Amino acid sequence: PGALLVQEVMEQEWQELRDRLPGLRGEQPMEQMLEDPDELAVLEEIQQELILQEQSVIEEYERSLRFDEECLNAMLDGLEATDRVICPVCRKNNLTVKAHLVCCQCGLYISTQDMTEGKLRSLLESTLTEHSQRCLHSPEFTVTSGMEEEASLLMSCPVCDSWMILL
């Protein structure tokens, strides 16, 4: 494929040269027009430079592709290795889940009973799936607390006007 591109570039350059110089407009093929060894040498040198440049671009592209693939694989390995639950409120930090407590560095702090990361993940996934079947927009998660009530995790959607207390 590289040789075809070089050939196309060479033919394009030759056509532009013929258009600029009226004396080269004959119907003879390029090989017959270039009888001067110096002209042939210059064109061959240009052709070699174009081939080398194209090979360099292809090699750089392949290196970049390999690097991107390695980064993607590392990210996927990281996702598979950690089975953590990302905080739905801040969407940055992982939640810490203990038997009677769910908390996050963002300030989320909710008392629970017999909660595990698996149960919490399942609860969040099922609630989001249920909402996405009715509404195309992403819901928001907030922590609410009344005067005497303990903090609760609330999922609400301003688009479809739905809300649900999760914890």
C-alpha cells in the first residue's frame, strides 16, 4: 500500500510540473520524458524520501496504537481488580461499606444495617436500570436528613420528576 501512495504522489507531482512547463505536455509516458540520468536520480531520490517518510508515519501510528492499547488494557485490569463501588453523590471516590455504615470522602455518611459492597452495588444497579427503562436522563443522588431522622441517600430525576430513597 505504501508504494501505491508514493506512486500517486509522484504522478501528481509530475502532472503539476507538466502543467507549469508547457514543453513537457507531450503524450509520452514519464519514463520516456526523463531520459536525463540526473532527472531520474532526483525523482528516485524524492521517491525514496517519500517512502521513508511514509514508513516513519506508519511506524509512529503503530507505536501510538500499541501505547493506547496498553493504556486501555491497564485501565481494564484496574477495573477488574477492584470491585469497589463509586460514590453516586460525588462520582469520584470509592464508597467505604461496613456492616452498619456507608461513607465517602465527599462527606456521605449513612447508617445502614447489614450492608455489603455487593448489596449496595446491586441496589444501585437495579435502581438505575429501573429508572433508565422509564427515562433517558441520568438521575442525581443526594444525601438528605430531617431534624430527627438519620441521613438518607436519595435518587431523584428533575426530568421525569421521580425520586426514591435508597438507604
